[in-house]
Amino acid sequence: MIVKQWVINGGELSENSFGSLPNFGGEVILMDPIKDKIQSTSRETRQDIIGKVLSYSCISLIVIVVLSIFAFVATKGLATFVVNKASLGDFLFGTNWNPSATDKAGNPLLGALPMITGSFGVTIIAVIFAAPFAIGTALYMTEVASKHGEKLLQSVIELLVGIPSVVYGFIGLSVVVPFVRTHFGGSGYGILSGAFVLFVMVLPTVTSMTVDSLRAVPRYYKEASLALGATKWQTIYKVLLRSATSGILTAIIFGMARAFGEALAVQMVIGNATIMPKSLLAPASTLTSVLTMGIGNTVMGTVGNNALWSLALMLLLMSLVFNIIVRFIGRKGRM
Amino acid sequence: MKTKLQNNIAITVIRVIAALVVLILAFLLGDILISGIPHISWHFLTAASQSFTSGGGIGVQLFNSIYLLLLTLIISFPISLGAGIFLSEYAPKNIFTATVRMAIEVLSSLPSVVVGLFGFLLFVVQMDMGFSILSGAIALTFFNLPLLTRNIEESLRAVPDLQREAGLSLGLSKWKTVTKVILPEALPGIVTGVVLGAGRVFGEAAALIYTAGQSATNINFGNWNPFNSTSPLNLMRPAETLAVHIWKINSEGVMPDAAAVSAGSSAVLIIAVLIFNFSARVIGNQLYRKLTATK
């Protein structure tokens, strides 16, 4: 009979085989091999540890990226106020943007109000146009259309999302600008053209999110309303739209965020004049358009360059604000 | 009767709006394709671009776009796969997960020009990589990560818990359950998402202007050594993509046929996006059929 024994030799376990009877004379511990197996790290546990490490590191990488985007842009953007001693009030409310020149007191002319106005102008006008269209299309898809119509609209929305922004810009340049010039006057470049282009660009975003929120309305709401004898429109207006309000608002805010951050398509049609826009038809500029034009033409570390980074910081903060608004609406909607 | 009339008017208005949206798309596609397709020829697709004379092509830009897209996918897919697995399988309900979700949401809503500027600051300037394909691919990765992560998470979540329980009850580790049981089942959804994301990356320009640069250096298609500066595979050469090219010739192009070149390029870009959209659906369906017992 062969008996396996584990003998402690100077603190280490070693396996001994004995020919005949076990020798109980020394310090011998009999240990179950199964116990040993259970107590040690199994292959499965090791796989799990590897999996956890991998997925945690991937997710941490994303968080680090986001944090460093904020850190880098904030450092650069705040330099205007810390290093170059520009005043925040002048930056936000000044109307004279000419970083290479200085005013009488020797401060650089960094009034960003023209760009801020331009950005908000195109965004708000685009969304005012887009919201009714998006809600109408979403209602068509969820309430009116047949299965085929719904599928058709679904593909239309997906394609509209897919069209690259430079292509929108190019169409804006070749179609919208001449259209505005002949029908509204002016050079054709301006906030109105920018808003037209953005209208088409945010339409699919707002529509598909509105569709989602309309679909989330419980079916029995609709059934109850129809059972009361309400017409389809009464049901839509008094029940569906009311209970989907927070979702629709979220969709509109997302549309605004997209419009606010869009760079190239707007830059191509807005005319890029860093002056206070006098009308919707006059050439103007947005935060993004000045950024795309300017970063390459200024030298790192100069006032002009830092001021551009301040604009970038502002874009970043605005996108944060839109996010916060969405969260706020979401919380309200749940109550 | 009044309510009936109201109802009819309202429904008609909704129909008209939907029809208008279809018309907008039809007009956009029609305009791009009709004005662009006549300019597309083999010469246009393969020749180098011209800065001052007409007759230039988009060969280099087209290659750059495809190469950059592949690089971006190679970098971003593993990261978002890990992140997606974390969010759907491992994420505990705590403040870390909440922070992570918020970070991804914020990243996905950041203007792409800001992402591009960050890439410019970190890679092009600080790390001294210059305008290069690699900087561009990393910037596009940042741009692509949140969408891809969310898509992978959703696809994984859609797999019923029964499958997870089955895997675990066979004694598989959680990791093996995820990679061998859950992932294959979620694959069709993931692939569809990746291809749709690829379409977006292919058309992105704002994030690339200051990372991959705005110049198409001459590349020698006979030289495939990635360490040679004229090789198409070189990671450190500046690379203007098709989308950036369209932007550039429209904002500062001086060649006489700028309008024709941008019309042609836009058509190529749109056709590429259409192909991506279409193949996303086809590949997804095919995979689903292959991996499941659906007929």
C-alpha cells in the first residue's frame, strides 16, 4: 500500500511516498489533496481576475481620457485670464474680438460676445425649426404610419444621421447660401444659412429620441384615452405628448448640444466675420468656427492662441451644461 | 364634428411633415449624387490631388480615410469591448460606475472639434508626434469610444440571463462565460454597431483637421515598408482624409475645379456611408443567422 503524506520540511510542503506503513514518528500532517485544491487559486478564479483587470482598465482608460480632456483644455483656457490677465467680464460681454490688438489700457481685445451670440443664434433657430418637424415625424412613425411607412422613415432617419457634416456643409454652400441670397437678400452667408444647415443635421437626432420616448408611454394610457371616445389627435395631444414631455425635452436638448458643437458645416456657411451680427443675414461666426479657423494660424502660448483655448473651454462647459440639464429633466420626469 | 375635423387636420399635418422629411433626404441624396457622380472616374478615384490646377483626384485622400478608419477600429474596438463588458457584466452599483457612466455620456456629447483640439494639444504638440496618422487615429478613437462602448454594452445586455446562468452552472468562470457564451450571441449586434460607427468615423473631419493634418503628402504605393516616410503605411506622415479634403477645398481651395472635386468627393463619401449602412444590416443579419438557429 502506498500512502501519500505531506511532510513539513522547514516550513515547505513536500510530497513523500512511503513503501509500506506510514511513519508517524516525525512531524507529519495528513492533508486532503482536495482541500489543497480548494484552497489554492483555481484556473477559473485566475481567469476571472484577468477578466476583471482587463475590463476595469479599459473603463478607467475612458475616465482618464475624459478627465484629461477637461484638465488640458481648462489649463489652456484659463491661461487667458491667469497669465494674460484678461478680465472674464470683457471676455463674456465684450464685442470686440481682435486678440492681436490691445485697447488703451493695454489689455488685448478679447470680446467673445459675437461668437457666443452666433453659436446660440444658430442653435436656437435650428432647434425651433427642427422640434416641430421632429415631433411630427416621430408621431407619424409611432401613431399614423403603416409598418412600411415606419420602416421607410426609420431608414430615412438613419441615413440623415449618417451623412457626414462636411457634406452638409458643402450642400449648404452650394444650395442653401445661394437660396438665402436670392430669397432673403444679403450675401447668403450668415446665421440663417447656418441655422438651415443645422436644422437638417439635428433633425434625425431629435426625431429618433422623440420616437423612443413616445414608444415608452405605456400602451394602456392610449387605450384608456381611445376607450373614452377621444379621437387620435386628442389622444396624441392630451395623453401621449403630455406623458412623453420630459423625453421630448431631453431630445431637444440633445439636438441643441449637437448644434452647438457642430463645427465645419456651420463654419462653411456662416461667413466667419467676428463682429456682432446685426441681422440673421449678416456674416457672423460661432465659437466652433473661430476655433477651426484660428488654431492653425496662431502660435502656441500667445494671447491670441490662449483666447482660442478659452473659447474651447467654453464649448466644453456648454456641453457639460447641456448634460446637466438632461439629467435634471430626467429626474423631474421620473417623479 | 369639430373634433373630427381637428383630428383630420392634425393627422394630415403630421403626414405632410413626415413627407417633407422624406423629401429633404431625397433632395440631399439626389443633389449630391446627381452633381457628384459625373465627376467620378477611375482617374478621379486614384490620381493624386492638385492644389492649383484642375484634373486632380482623390486617390491619396481615399487611401488615408480607409487606413485611418482601420487604425481607429484596431485601437478603439478592444478598449470599448473591455469597457462594454465591464458595464454590462461587472459594473457594481456604486459611485464608480455612476461616474464612469457620466464620463461616457459627457465624452459622447463633446463637440468633435474639442476632441480634435485635445488630440492636437496632447499628441501633436506635447508628445511631438506632429500632424500624423497616429494622432488622428487616437483622436478618432476618443470620438468613437463612447458610442462603441454603449453599443457593445447594449448588445451584451440583450442576451438573456439564462445564458449566463447556464455558463456559470457548467463551472465556467465568469470571464469565460462572457467571452465564450455571451459574446458570440451578442456578436451580430456588436458588428452592426461597429460598422455603423465606422461610417461615422469615415466622414468625420473636425477632429482630424488638427491631428491628422490637412496635407496629403505624396506617397509611393510601391513601398510598403511602414518605417519609410513615403510608404502608405507610415504612421507618422500627415494624412488628409476625404472629409477634410472637402472642407479644405471649400474653405481655401484655389484650384479651378474645386466645386467639381468637392461634388465628386461628397458623392464618394455618401456612397461609402450608404455602403456602410447597408452592409451593417446585411452582415448583422447574416451573422445572426449563422450563430443562432434562425432560418
